[in-house]
Amino acid sequence: MILQVGVPTTVDGIIAQYAGLLGKIAAFILAFVVVYLIGRVILAPLASRAMDRRGFDETIANLAEKVVGVLTFFFALAVAFTVAGFGAFLAAFATLGGALALAFGFAAQDLLSNFVAGLFILKDKPFEIGDWIEWDGYAGRVQDIDLRVTRVKTFDNQLITVPNADLANNPLINPVAFDTLRQKFVFGIGYDDDINQATDIIIEEAEKNDDILDDPPTSVRVTELGDSAVGLQSRFWIKDPNRADFVRTRSEYVQAVKERFDAEGIDMPYPYRQLTGGVTVDGVPQEVALEADDD
């Protein structure tokens, strides 16, 4: 025997037959729209403003608003399925989503690590765009800070793309983090030269340089007694440091001290070695003495 299901041909018949399904669909749409609008209109802007009040970077505040928006979408779906009575479908969807999230987490560990590190960099601000930084044998000026990578332009005009985790989890030097920067340079003078005279010259040339600060003052200390020279270390400070000014200032300062030493008759000796021994020429021993620079 074949059962025949009648197809309603009138509006009242359609409503009578599909009233339950239509009610569930209406409940689903209404619940989704209400929850989603509450999240997008109220919760997302609140999250963004909360980030701003706590001093987070604008990028993080915008990201927080977007994350709240995405979470609101999925939460609205869950509420809509529950209100509409599609609990079994929601459970299956949640199980599948959890499995996919776990698989994605294992596959994207490095990506997530760099993402989290980018958030901390934007929040803690160990450096900012335009800063000169040094890390792991590299140095350059920060061009851009993204949530995954930081782009650094080296002083040889090369672009380095650095994963944020490398900068967040390892030692990093920011020489321009403060208003002043101390520099050191060792001048070598001969053992027969006057240390006090050389010290006065080093300090006087620093005072003549407009880019070297008077406060804190330049100081000079004897730091080494080498094989051929006495090392005098000059410690001087520069204001508003950046690498271009720092290199130029140090170069001008060192050149001025060298020229002043030459004028005052102070030697800046270089290391040398004297080698002695004997060789045999045509069976006759010969004494030899050789002098060689360490260069």
C-alpha cells in the first residue's frame, strides 16, 4: 500500500501544515537579530572604549571591537538555535567547531604566538615606529608594527621582516627610548705622555662640540694598560639621540681629539711586535730581528 501525502493548495493549508516550522524560523531570526544587534551596537563599542581608557594602542582597541563582533555573531547563532529548538543541531555544530578549533590551534601555534606577542608589543611599547632598535646582532629603524610581524629598515637600506615573538621574547636594545644617550670611546696614548694633559684635551674638545651635553658632564677614566698604550675612556652624553646624529657626533668628536693630540705632541701609538731568532744561510747561522705591526 502506498501512502500519499497531500500537498496543501491553500494559504490556510500551508500555514496549518508548516506552522511549527515557520514558528521556529521566526523565533530563530528574531533571537539572532536581537542578540547580534545588542552585541554590535552596545558591547563592541564598550570594549573599544574600555581599551582606550586602559591606555591600549588604537590598533588593539579596534581589534577588540572586531573580536567582540565575531564572538557576538557566534553567540547570537547559539542563542537563536536554542530558542528555535534546534538543540541537537547546535550540539553537533559545537562539537565540529571545537574539533576544527583544536586542529587549527595545533597548526597555527607560531602564528598565534606572533599574534599574542604583537598585542604585548603594542600594549607595552618597548619601541615605537621610528625608533632605532638592536636585537640578536641586527639593528635598524622600525618602519611598521603589525599584529604578526614588525618591519625594520636597516641602516644599509634593507628591509627586515621580524616575527613579533622574536622581539617580545628576547633581549632588545632601544637606544633612543630616553631623551639622552651616553656614549663611550677609548683613546690610547703613549706611556710617556701626560695622562692629565690628555684628559684635559678630551674634556675640552667635548665641551666645544655643541651636540655633546655639558650636563651630565663628560668624564674620562683610565680603563686599560695595554701592551703599547694607556687607554683613556671618554664618556659623553648626547641629546635626542638617533643613529645618524650619534655617528656623526662621535666621528667629529674623535677627529677633533686626534687633531688636538697631534698638535700637542701626544702620541697615539699602535701595537707592534719584535720577533727575534736565528736562521741558517748556506750552513752559516744568522741572527735576525723583525718588527711587525699588529695590523
